[in-house]
Amino acid sequence: GMQALVERFGSSPIAYIILEGMALGHIYHRGLGVRRYRITVRTPGGHSWIDYGQPSSIHELTALSTRITSLELPRAPRTTLNIGIISGGSSINTIAAEAMLELDLRSEGAEALEALTGQVWQLVQAARKPGVKVEAEIIGQRPSGELPEEHPLVRLAQDCLRAVGIAPHLNNGSTDANLPLSLGLPAVTIGLTSGGRGHTVHEFINLPPLEKGLEQVIRLVSRVWNIKT
């Protein structure tokens, strides 16, 4: 959606302002680079007793998962990886013929992200052997980018937070602002309220802070015209 939006409007907007449900008080003016992969392992499969010893896609995938999660990641720039989904097999007494995982790679540094991506690809290639096919495909990526702290849009976003009595915090994250930021377009992501337990089934938001969050948005949108050059 954001890609289609940027392709349509390009540099014509004064600014791209992205809203997040939580993170009130934070201004994301730096885009965190993200790469996402689906890794699939396929084997002939078989019966757990009769064909014991034949390669199992689940066994091969879990072994590969262990090697991936054992990679040493740099602390600076901060770099992370996460296997968020894993599935496969057809029954408890079947040697699994197919299994897959979905992997999320992130880094504050473009070079660190490229290096991590290269390491993962090497592990994928090393996992291939007779009777074991391993494929990796990109299923998502968010390019990195940055708007300087002194940019008028960043300063205005901070002023709007202060005006509603909230101290602003400049931050780095993976949001819909990534794409315009990567193209050198002015963009920031701001939060509407506070909350917790993000990305879990227990995620929640607090309703009272929404008043200040929306007031911040109104101030920002009504004053953003002043930064047009």
C-alpha cells in the first residue's frame, strides 16, 4: 500500500505523516532496514518406521533454524533476527516431505543487514544435499533511510508534542515511513496513544491519551504547510 502511494505521489506532497496506534511521544525519523525470507525445505518423505533414516524436512529445517539463530549479531549497529512462523509435516508418523519458516532480519546499519543476509544465504546453501532441497525467497523488505534531526518536519513534530505537554523522543523504527525516507522524501511516524503487549494477543491501547495524541496530529497537519520550500 505504501509503495503504491509513493509511486503515485512521489515528491509532490509536502510531507508523508504516518500514524502508529501506540508510541505517543516518539517521532520516528529514521527507517530501520528490514529483510524477510521464507525458507522451505523439501524431501521425499516416507513412513516414520519403514523409511527411518530418510531425510525429514522438519529435522533439516530445525537444524538449519538452530544454525541461523546461533549467528553472532553486532550490538552496534543494533541488529536482530527472528523466526516468527514455522510449519510443516502431515502426520505424526510421517517423515515430513515439506516444512518452512519465515525469518525477519533487521538492522540499524545497511551494511550490517547485508552482511547478515549473506550469512543466512550461506547457511541455506550449505543445508542443500542429496534428497534435501532448500529454497529461500524474499517475502518482504523495507529499505532504510533517515531525515536529519534538524529538518523542519522533525522540528515541527517535536514542537507539536511539546505544545500538548509531551516530551518528544526521536527514534528509529520499521514503519511505513521507511520507503519515502529511503527515497530522500520528508517523512515521520508519530504515535497516537500509549499501550503495551505489542504484537501479542493481549495487545492493548490506553484511551485517555488519545486526546493529546489527536491534538498533536491536528497541530502537525495544520502547520506542516509552513515548511513547504
